[in-house]
Amino acid sequence: MSAIAGISDKFKGQLQGSLGRVRSRLFGANNEKLDFWMDSFYKLSPGQRTGVLAGMVGAIAGFVLVAVVLYFSQVNRLKNDLSNSFGALHELQSLKAAYELESKNYEKLVDVIDKKTRSVQLKPFFEKIGQDLGVTIEGLNDQKAPLAADNPLSEKVQEVRVDMRLPNISVPRLMAFLVEIEKSDKYLRVQDLQVRGRYGTKLFFDGQVKVRGYDVNN
């Protein structure tokens, strides 16, 4: 409320200044025009004096009314502006708190990804799974690519893409191989799988596997 009181006092000062300027123009800086107006007034007939007085009273009343209306309209406008400012400040504080919370969650997620993928060496990782399951891996190739720009993780995390061929593999071993990849808890997921039959056998196939993972930019 002190802010409104200060603004109100400022408006009162401006109003008083305006009244002072009007009075100076009518009566002079030192009221030197006052005698002229008084002399002119007394030279009028009684009826004219009454009309002049009534006009002056009406003019003063009208001026005061306009001044009061302007004063309260300005005060109300300033109150509304102040209320809107406080509302915007409260909203900004709420958004700041929400942003800080989301930033912490974001950093936690990046940290979790980093801890789970930092020690993973892709080629030895897949080769070990292949050895444990008796699966032959050929043409293993990995590369890194940026995430889409609209992905919130794109500033600190990039995508890892792995391609490999699994020749002469049975369906049970192929499924076991894929399951081991996804349950490794290294944020690796099978993105694409192609299986082609081999000539002369219905039990073994050639597989083409694409795996997607993540890596934190260091």
C-alpha cells in the first residue's frame, strides 16, 4: 500500500502544480491582475454579477469534479497495474521454482544415463554376449549421432547406433541374444531386426540387427 500512497502523493503534487499555473495566469504571479478583475466585476450590473458568480461556481465545481474523477480513475488504474505486477511476479516465482525442479530432474536423468553407459565398450559387450550364447557376430559397426533438436536431452546426450550381422543362427539363440541385450540395463534397445532364410535349411537363418543406445557428451 505504501507504493500506492507514494503514487497518490505524486499525483496530488502534479494537481497542485497545475492549479498554481492556472491561478498565476488568471491573477498574475503576485496577484497583480486581481484588482483589474475586481474592478471589472463591480462595474457589472447586479444581474450580471450574479451570472458571473454562478458561472464561476459552476466552473469551479466542474473543474473539481473532473479533477476528482481523474484522480480516482488514475488511482484505480495504478492499483490494477500494481495488482497485475504482483500477479506476474508470483507467476514468475512459480515458474522459476518449477524450472529449478525440472532442471534437477534433468540433471539426475543425465547422471543416471552416464553411470549406466560410461563403462560400456560396445564391441566387447556384444562379443561377450555372443560367446556366452554361441552366437557368431559379423560386421559389427557402431557410430554416434546427435539426438533430434526437439529432444530435451539433445544438449548433453547423443545417440549410439550399432549394426551387426548374425549369420547361421537359430530362432531360439537369436531371441536369447536380443533378450540379453535389452535386459543388460545399459539403455540399449533393439531398433530393427531383419531375418532371412538360408538356402537348404529351415532351422537356421541370417539376422541383421540394429541396436540403439545413448552416450553422455563429455
